[in-house]
Amino acid sequence: MRKRAGTDSARSRLVVISMDGLSEREMFAAARLPGFRHLLEQGTSFGTLRGIYPTLTYVAHATLTTGRFPEAHGISHNHPFQPGVPVHRQRWHWYASEVRTPTLFDLARDEGLTTAAVLWPLCAGAQITWNFPEIVALPGESQTLKVLHTGSPGYLLNLERKFRKYRRGREQPFLDDYVSRCAAYTIRSRKPNLLMTHLIALDDAKHATGTESPESREALSALDAGLSRILEAIEESGASDRTTVVVVGDHGHMDIDRRVRLNRMLEALGLCGRLDGEFRWRAWFRCSGGSAFLHIKPGDPGAASEARAVLEAAREDPEIGIAAVHEGAELDALRCGSGALCAVDARPGVQFLEDTDGRFIEHSPARGAFGADHGYHPDLPGYRSLFLAAGPGIAQGSAPEEAGLEDVAPTLARALGLSFPSVDGGELPIFEHSRGVVYA
């Protein structure tokens, strides 16, 4: 049974700030910045979380809001399976209807709580009180119309009138500045019981320039400015004494020194490619940077044996950079729900690309030229996400080393006095009255 929280004026509030790409690499640098430091001083939990396989943004965010692994919530990649479609033209899992299990937004709505999403993934078309969904126009579409159609039009037009001068399309750090202003304004003016927002400048900077670049350090400072703005809005809202604030990352990054286009191997054997202007495929690697999933067209067992032979030969070539192959029970144990024949892990520094345009293998001409990527196996050293929480009833100390992203959703629900009907994770022992917990 879900616990009901009293009248609206007495209900707890929760603000969740997802900082895309915030990982244990940033732990000490973040703690020195004023916004993070202020949060730490309020009596907090600050620890690291194991990611979800594959370590991609939308996979992680589906788990962050459901407490389920991809096999249950249905989001096994950033985008649906689209063989032969150039990555820049592929649609992503933008729509709330694509998530197969209840989300925190669903729980809150069912209990009569007000909700707000500010550029939060997987919210297009969701029943959220004030909805600013993260969705991108494909070539030939209107970004403005797409957002208005899948969000809350009146709310969105109000945000745009007030804050559009701060935005320059998707250019950073202006986009995050715009989003944090929208989130802060929503907290002050709408006072939602639940607000979730997604800041992406750090992820953008790491992809473009690497994990340790000046641009990535500047992006972390920009994130801190956005955090400070949101914390100030919570104070101004008059509800700081009953508002829990959570900052969480979704995945780490690895610097790239080599690019490998796995589908070029399949193309060379006629297992995929264009024929008479039409793309056809029998086998296809769905790539995710640090990993890839080998899919076989249904009803073509011959393609499976041919693709296996290609993969076995590739494992013997160190230039291709395959660290491991998971199939059968081992693949099932990853709970990724990919529907693939097998999953392939890249070695750190190797990036698997899905498109077939370009050379099969490319080496970085200079340090940082290929930037950084994610999608790797979540057990890689230095690859965990950061988790930071503060608010009423939050104990001081660190989350346990064994914690994973699947533990965040039930923890968030507890902060609102709610509970999920079914989860794969458990509550993080960050509350003052958690039993049997010894805090560091």
C-alpha cells in the first residue's frame, strides 16, 4: 500500500536534479564548488552508484524513475532498433508510453501530488502537471511544435516568454542555464510536490573534448551555478524545511583513442547494406559507444552462424578492441532486455560506432580529439555515478558501495511518503531512521 501524505500544504516536496555524466571522477572537484558544498553542509549522503547495462542516458533515466532494470521497463537503449538509419536521423525513446512499468511521476499523480518535469527524459506525452519534455525534432520537423504537442503548452509558452533570452538553441552552457532558470521559476511559482530536471552540459563537454579537459571543468562549474540557482529557489519558496534535494549522475565516461565501425565487418560479408537503393539486413550491431548488441533478423538462422563467425574472428584481433562477449545465461544476467543474440563490451578507450560511413578502424590523431563516450560495462573502475541527497530526515554519511541506480527510485518514493508496487532495487539507507545502517 502506498502511504498518503496529509494535506497538500503539509506534504513533503522532492527536487531531483540529474546531472548527465556526473561521475566519481568529479567527486572532489564538485565538493569544492559553492552549490555542491552548500548541499553537503546541510546533512547529506554523498556516495557512488553502479550504472545500468548498457550505461546510456535513457536506459539510466528509465531506471532512475522506475527502480526496474531494462528487461522490465523496456528501455534497453537510447533509441529503438533502427538498422541502417544514420544515427543523427534516429528517433529516441522520448515518449512516456514507451516505459512499461510505473514511474515516480505515476505514483505521485495517483496520490494527488503535483508534478513537474523540466527537460526530463521519457516524459513526452506524460500526465505531468507541468511538463517540459526532453524531445528533439528530426530533420523536417519543428522543435517548437514538437515540444508543445507533447508537453504542457501554456506552461511552456510562459517559460519561453520569460527565459528565451538565455537560450541559444542547444548550445551549452546556455541550454543548461535556461533549464535551471525554468526549474527554479517552477519551484517558486508552481511549488510542485515533485520536480525532476535534467542538466546535460557536462555530458556534452566530455563527449566533445574528453573527461579532463578545461571545457569539462567549466561545465562542472556551470552545473554548480544551476544547482545554486535551484537551491535558492527552494529557499524562496518557503518550503526548504520539507524539501528533499537529490543530485544524481547517470553514467561515467571513458576517453576515446580508437573508433571501430563494427557493422563494416557485416557489410563486407553481405549481412547488411544497400541493394538497389534499399537498405537490407540479416545481422546488425546496435552500437552504444562502449558496448554493442548483435541482432539477427528473425527467421534467418543462417545469419546467426555467419555473424558468430565474424564475431569470433574479431575477438582475436586486438585492434578491434573487444573486451568480452555476453550471451545466453550470461546475457540474461545483465537484465538489459535487448533481444539481441549477444552483447559485446569494448575495451576502455575503444568506441563502437553504428554507422558504416567511414573507415573500419580510426585512431585518434591527438589526445582528446575523439572526446569521451559511455555505454561501457558498469563495473569499470572510476565509472560509477555520483549520488548526493539533503533534506528532512536524511542522515549524514555515504551510500553503501554496493548501491546501484536501481536503488534510487524506491529511495525517491520514500522521500515523498510513497512506495512502488514492484522494484528491482531497494531503498538506499540514507534516512536517519534506516535500521542496521552504519554511516561512514
